[in-house]
Amino acid sequence: MFRVINKIEKSYDENVTLFFEDKISTCEYLSEESRKLINKVIEKEKFTGKFKETIKFTFLENGYLVTLTYVGAGKKEEFTEDRLRELLFSTLSKMTGNILLSSEEPDLCNTRILTEIFYNINYSFDVYKEKKNAKINLDIFKEQKTEGMGEEEILAISTNITRALIDEPANIINPESLAETAEALGREFGFATEILEEDKIKELGMEAFLAVGRASINKPKLIVMRYFGDKTQRDKKYGLIGKGLTFDSGGLCIKPADGMLGMKEDMGGAATVIGTMCSLAKLGVKKNVIAIVAACENSISSNAYRPGDILTTMSGKTVEVINTDAEGRLTLADAITYAIRIEKVSEILDVATLTGAMMVALGFAATGVYSNSDEKYLALESAGKYWGEKYWRMPLFDEYGELMKSDVADLKNSGGRWGGANSAAKFLEEFTEGLPWMHLDIAGTAFSDKDKKWIKKGATGVAVKTIYTYIKNMI
Ligand code: BES
Ligand code: MN
Ligand code: ZN
């Protein structure tokens, strides 16, 4: 549990106080004797409050054993929100039980960041383990107490919904169970869902989407989520599209074992837009948003789609299949066309674990973003900074588009290795019909193989909070 309190009513396993360097003081509510002891120990140990420096005191106060931990936050002049994230993550990750945290410095007691880090640490994918990972309870001591769940708490919960969906394996999350989960979350958080079945998808002419999912026993589902927060401007609708490959084996162009292992995460974009819809609806954001997920599984069987096949997308454009492992863009192309032509969205943002090439370009540090609008890109980037997430703009040069031209069809689905993330983005651009558009390739950021700064191993839930803030602040 996470609470902000202004009265201490119980004893804690850990009492943590944060200080800037050379700005250490001892709490006034302790006895003269204890304060003297603390000051002596600080002097002896030469504790000055350097970044991540900690010191622990255990002493008797009125017959009770008290344990205090002082944590250094480094120089005040060097303070950044990201440094605070890193400090809180490393400090709290090592603790268990009931923790009380306080600081005289408002910057170090930032409830938004504390909430974020608390929910980040407390999430762990342990449903299938007999022995569960330890959780913490965190109370923040503040003069001014806040009531109820704030924006940051709903966002943290939504982010964890996204993480859990990604962490679940592909034998649990398939197109059908993903659709059912979206429906259940819609009921709980306040958005409407409609699930289109295979025959309806066929009727719509989404041949590219259907081809990708055809070899799997798990039938494709088109998940449509609708939230109308601004009924005065019904024609202003924001389209969110998430890549929903519940598993990507690569298809006939099968992936090597190493590359296939992580492919349960290939519905990361879908999980991101679902989590974002939860937060937008729950927080009553005054915007209209339609989220689309073309959910399917890229599998192999005798009826699998093949290299060389020519597919007619819903838009009418034809695509020559060069590589069945470049499947995400085929499903996204049809989902984008559906959003534009059927749902009549006025703007598009898609999120996808689209290319390995994106990971080669930016590693795990930043999400690559492609956009035809400078202004929109900058708005997204600054929403990202607010939540400690890095976004980096990538190019949409014509040269990359040239790579996607086919001799036998309007387009091909792979432009080869070099600049592979960029040519994939150019492929998607072909389906955006000139609308404002942004594409987030989260292949490197949706999942982390190890703990880093304030990123926990496993699904990260990246982009949920950022897209929420971006949409909320949009004009
Ligand atoms: N889902 C993968 C991209 C991916 C790779 C995401 C690793 C997360 C981690 C995508 O469908 C894919 O296989 N892309 C190919 C495209 C290529 C065949 C043109 C790739 O990037 O290798
Ligand atoms: Mn693939
Ligand atoms: Zn994929």
C-alpha cells in the first residue's frame, strides 16, 4: 500500500530520510540523547549525504528500538527528477516490509515520483511462482496530506496492467484472451469494446492482417476500444494503434531459437494502448480516443502465408511478402486503414515492438519515434521527460521509402537490414492518408533483461504514462 500521511501512528520496519549533500539535520521529535548519538555517528563515519550514500542508526528511544536510515541525494545543484528516480529505486528495492519515508526537502519528497517508483518496485510477475516476491508498504510523511487516488496512482496502476499483459506468456495471452481482457478492463475503467471476428475482418478486406494470423489455431481478433471524453467535438477522434502479435515465431521465415524466446512480448504495443485507454477513461480525460489492436499469432502450418505472396491490404494497396517475419507492419497497415476509414479518426499514433533494427539503432535507452509533425513530436518528447522516459526522433527520408518499392506490387514488406526501422516506418506511412501521425518503435524499451537505473527487469510498461499525458495536453 502507498499512503501520504501527516501523523505517525505506527512503528515501521524502516524509517528512511533523504538529504542533500552537506544539508543533514536530525529530526526534532527525537530526544536530546538520540540526536546527540546520531550526530556523533555521522561525524565518525564522515557521512555527508553523497548520492546513494547511506547510514543506518539503531538505538533505544523511550524503551523502543528505533532504526533510522539516512540516504544521501547528492548535491542540491545536481538534482534532477531522474536522479531522484534512480535513488528511490535503488534504496527501496533493497527494503521490505513497512517503510516510512520523509524529507525536509520538497524536491526529494515528490509524490508523483514516489508513487511511480513504489508501483514500479512492487510489481513483479510472480503469479506462477509458489514463493512470491516480497512487497513493500510505503508511507510518505508530509505536512500536507493528499486524499484519494491521484493521476499518478491511476497511471502507475495502468502501467502495471500493461506490464502484466506483456509478462504473461503466449499460452495464456492469445488473440481471444487478449480481447476478453480488453473487454473486462473496459468495463472496469470505463471504455467500450467491440471485438470483430474473422468473418467480419474478411468482409472488411483486411487481407494482410488475416494472412499473418492464418496459420495459427488461435483465430485473429480485431479489438476496438472507444472512449468519448469530449462529446462536444465528436468528429475529433484520436486513433491509437497497438501491434498485437501475441506470439511471433517469424512464420515460414522462422526465427532462430534465441530470437524467438522473447516473442510473447510482441503484443507490447497492444498492451500499451490498452493500459493507456484504462488511464484516459478512469481519469475522465476530455478527449475522444479510439484504440485498435489487430491481434493474431504469427505461426507456421501448411496454410501459412509465404514469401512471394502478394496481399491486398484493406487500403487497396498490394504488398509483396519478402519475409514472413516482417509481419507487424502488415497487421498495422490494415489496423491504420480501419481506424481511418471505419472509425474516422483524425489523427494517428501507433505503438509497436516493430523491428530488431530499432534495438540496433538506439539500444535499450530510448524509444524511436517517427512523425510527420515537428510540433507533435516535441509534445510527446516533453511528456516523456515528465515521466522519466526517453524518446528520440528518427528520420523519414524518401531514401528509406525507396527500399519498400516492389517490382510486382505497390509495396514490399521488407527493405532489408540497413536502416530497417526506418524503412518499416516508411511502410506504415504509406497507409496514413496524410493524417498527422506518430509511430513509436518500442522493440528496445518494452522489455528489460535486467534491472537498470529505475527500470525493473521484465516488462516495463513504457509509453503508457507518456501517451496519456500527450493526449491529455493535446490541443
Ligand atoms: N517482433 C519483431 C521485432 C522485434 C525483435 C521486437 C526483437 C522485439 C525484439 C518483428 O516482427 C521482426 O521480426 N522484425 C524483423 C523484420 C525483418 C524480417 C525485416 C527484424 O527486425 O528482424
Ligand atoms: Mn517478426
Ligand atoms: Zn513481430
